[in-house]
Amino acid sequence: VQPVESGGGLVQPGGSLRLPCVASGFTLVDYDIVWFRQAPGKEREGVSCINSNDGSTYYADSVKDRFTFSRDNAKNTVYLQMNSLKPEDTAVYYCATDCVPGPDDYWGQGTKVTVSS
């Protein structure tokens, strides 16, 4: 039972990527879902979170107006659309249940995003 991320890769600055997170073994709509990232040598950073009740979203200032979090309940999947990517967006991106996930929440294995020319 865990979320499964995909869609990472190498992209040039200014480019776009869409990261799906598919729920395996649980129903996504029942949970708040968070995207967070961790770059080498840096602390984990919460990027965006979506509320399970009303679909409202939170974005970190570093990604606001560039990233969009959406949800497809029929596919049991959430997406992080990342536009205008910058080198500082380079990180492993994870999804998890709850906006502040703890040890009892479901964590994905991550997908690596590299923004470089």
C-alpha cells in the first residue's frame, strides 16, 4: 500500500514536466495528499498539498504560479504539473498522504527531476 510516483527526468530550464502519483491499495480521495521534494544536501521541502474535502491547494512560495496540483479521482491519481522549471527545482519528488506526513502515512519512493542545460 503506497503511492507510486513517475514522470521524472532531465529537462532544460524553462521546460515542463508532469508528475503523476498513483494510489496503490488505498483511495486517494480519502486523504490530503502532499508533494514534497528533497535536493542533495538540503532539507525536505513541502511543495504543494491538496485538501481531500474541497480540493483546495497550498503551494510553497518557491513554486507558486509555476506548479499546479490536480486530482483525478476516477484514476485514483494526483498530478503535479511543473512549468518554467529552474535548476533549483532539481530534486527527488515524493508524494505522501497528509500535508504533514508522519510514520503512519503512506509514502512514495520518489521520482528524480533534474533541471539542467
